[in-house]
Amino acid sequence: RCELTPYDCHVTIVQPATMKTPLGLLYWDSWYNGFQQAPEERQNALNRDHIEKFVDLNREALHGAAEDPDVTTLAMVKALLESKPPTRLRTGAAADFFFRPMSWLSDTRRDSILWNLMQFDLV
């Protein structure tokens, strides 16, 4: 972004929250599919009932939090039409109220919060 400033080129970084697209909404289905394809000894090391509950809970949360892609598309179009567009364009409630504050934390603290939010012990 800074490298383009001398050329009078403005860069806007788009930071959308999870969007309601097939790619975004199938995350936990893909995760569970990968678990089912793991070697049997790896699957047996984890409680299958906990895994299914974990996936169901997170799938439901993802579907509830995902935003309509039009929210991001419309914000991008608006930024293109502005004479002074923003440097960062966050779209969706989760981008502003969850992911942005989480980005201020250290990796260790952020990981701890994310694991605690899932409220799940894999073993």
C-alpha cells in the first residue's frame, strides 16, 4: 500500500467478516469430512460425540454470524465512488466488533480466547 503512494495510487484493504457463500458456510462440513477421513487411531483418540457436538455448534454459529455478500460488495462499490476512500474497509458486524479487537491481541491471548469461546475439550 505504501509503495504505491508516490504514484498517487490509493489502496483500500477489504476486511470482510464471514460471508454467506458456499465456501464460507461449508467450512465445518469440510472440517468434519477431514476428521472422518483421518486414520482410525486419530479418530479414536477423540470423543466422537464431542466432535459431532462441536461441529454442530460451530456450524450453527457460523450460519448465524455470516453476512450477506452484498454487504461487502456494496461497501466496495461505495469506496470506489468516493474521492477519498478509507484505507481499511471492514464489512459486517463481526469484522468491526469481533475480529478488529481480536487483532490487537497477542497470538497467545487471541488463541486462548478463541478456544474458550468454542467451549470444547477435544479429548
